[in-house]
Amino acid sequence: MNEPILLNERRGPVVTLTLNRPRSRNALNPELIAELGHALRLIVSSDVRVVVLTGAGGAFCSGADLKAGLGGADAGNSGLTIDALHEVIRLIVSAPQPVIAAIDGAAVGFGCDLALACDLRVLSSRAYLQEIFVKIGLMPDGGGTFWVPRLVGMGRAMEYLLLGTRIDAPLAREVGLANRVVEPQLLHSEITELADQLAAGPPLAQERIKRALRASLAGGLDDALHREKTNQLELLRSKDLLEGVTAWAERRPPSFKGE
């Protein structure tokens, strides 16, 4: 019996989705893209608090699987594939839950875009990010031209994308592409601790923080202040606020319910 190409594991309020095509370094074929999209659609409307996205076999994702027909002259099918990949990106960005990319080894091409779409990125010291498209005469097609300049600035983005630069974990941490870098043997424990911290937090506030930060990529200060006021007034009426204040007064950890 063949192993599933996407592993879906739930541990309490945390779900881990593992791309499971290790022989191809978890390259994205149409089946894996479809399964990832389906899993994310179910998760975003569930009671899951945190999503972890990772890859099996010492790699995150090597990008689109060209052997599976995701390249070449068939522009019509390639367009449909890009649309399916874009849906996955949108699901990650719009999910109410924090989404963490746990990256060990390569995150290349669309695999890099997939990682950059996540809210947080934790890399092992042997991991690397690479918008490699230009090396084969292509350009990023999963949001790389959007995420990279916003995370590292226009000058570095031009260099990294025009040259297809491999960005190893220490540099990724230095320029803001990685939130944390740990040794490979510590990646699992680091992700577990971070996911548990987030899962214990107030989901209503987290969703609004994520939404406001994403929206801040467009618009100005007045737009941000309006969003903050609107969302804060909603949170001030929540049971989570009462629990947070009560727990603080009683000097105990809060138990947030998302209400």
C-alpha cells in the first residue's frame, strides 16, 4: 500500500500537514496540490488553533514537479495548475489560525513561495530558501515578487530574484526571511513549543492581529488605525478578554476559548 502524499496529524489544537513525497524532495504534483488545498479548506473552518506545514525526508519542498507535467508548452494546463497553487497560498494567508512553516532542507521555487506565505518560518541550520525560477528562464509565480521585497527590501529582493540566490538559514534569519533558526535535531521540539504557545493564546485576538498585519501591506496609517479600532472594539466585548483579565488578577495562566 502506498503512503499518503500528504500526512495530516492532529495533536490537540495543533494540526501538522506534512508534504510526503521525499523521493522528489516533496515536489508538488497535481495530486499533492489538490490534497493540500482540500486539507486547508477543512482546517480553516474548524476549531484548530495552529497549523504547522512541513516536509518529509529532510526537505521542505523542491517546488513544482516538472516531471509531472507542471512545465513545458502546455500553457492551458500550466495555467490551471498555477490557479490551484494560488488557491493554496490564499488559504494560508486568509486562515484565521497562525500557520508555521517548519523548514528542514530545501524550500525552492514554489516551495519557497509556500514557506513565505506562512505567518512564521522556523528553519533548521541546514535549511535554505531559493527563488530559483530565473535559473530555468522563469519568474516566481506563487507570490515571491510580493513577499520578498516586503520582507527584505527592494534592493535585496532584486538581487535574490534576478540571480536565483540560495539563501542559507543564517542569512535568512539575518535579513528577516526566518523567524528562528535551530539545529536540525531541535527543529521538532522548537516547533512544538512555538505551536503550543500560540495554541494557548486568544484565537479571536490572534485572528484579528493576523488579518490587520496582512491588510497593512496595502493602505496607509489611517487605514491601519481604523482596522485596529474596529477590531479592538469587538475584542473588548469578548469573553476571552474577561478571562485574560481575571487570569492576570488571579496570577494564573488564562484559558482562552475563542468566545
